[in-house]
Amino acid sequence: MRLPPNQVPARTAVDSTRATLVALTNTVGLDGLAAATRLPGLRAAVDRHAAAVRDSLRGDQRPLSAAALAGYAEGLREVAKEHGWQPPVGPVDWSEADWVLVRLVAVCALTAGLGTPAPQPPPL
């Protein structure tokens, strides 16, 4: 049985936000944050980027939200791709991670601090 279009549940903003942040965490966040525990330089860079993202989203004036972080990450990826950036297709050398990757890991670090359910690695 087909439902009329007005009765088909639309993907909610919450679903979209969650999907964006889970995908981001699974693609760069889990590995990047793990590498930051081993590489002090990367950890410092992630911390600096997290502070900059927080400032950009006025996190000092209002609480950060998952929606704001997801929107920021999506916008960053779009602009980076327009300027020729390509997401990694293989393992990342985190000691040589580019600015965009470190910024995306910082978004993941901020997301983890929101107390949202932790994304899980995709099944093998």
C-alpha cells in the first residue's frame, strides 16, 4: 500500500543532524581522536581548532548544539571541496593531517562533549 506524500514521514532535522555527525565521526573522528591521544602536536591542533569552531558558533554566548556542529561540518566540507580538497580514501597519516581534517576532528571532539550518543564504527 502506498501512502500519500503528505503522510510519508519526512526525514527530520534530528535524523539529518545525527546522520551527519555519525558519518563524520566514523570517517575521521574515531581515528583522528585516537591519534590525538598519541600525538601531542595533533592534540594541540585539535584543541586550537575546537576553540576556533566554538568561537565561530558563538559557543561562549549560547550552548553548542549538535545541529550547529553538523551544519558547520557540512559547510566546511562543501567549501573545501569547492577549493579542491578531497576527503581521504585510505589511511590517514595523522602526523601530517591537513587543516580541513584537523578542523573536522575538532568538530567531532566538540560533538563528543555534548553528551550525545556515541557513534559506533560501521560493521565490517
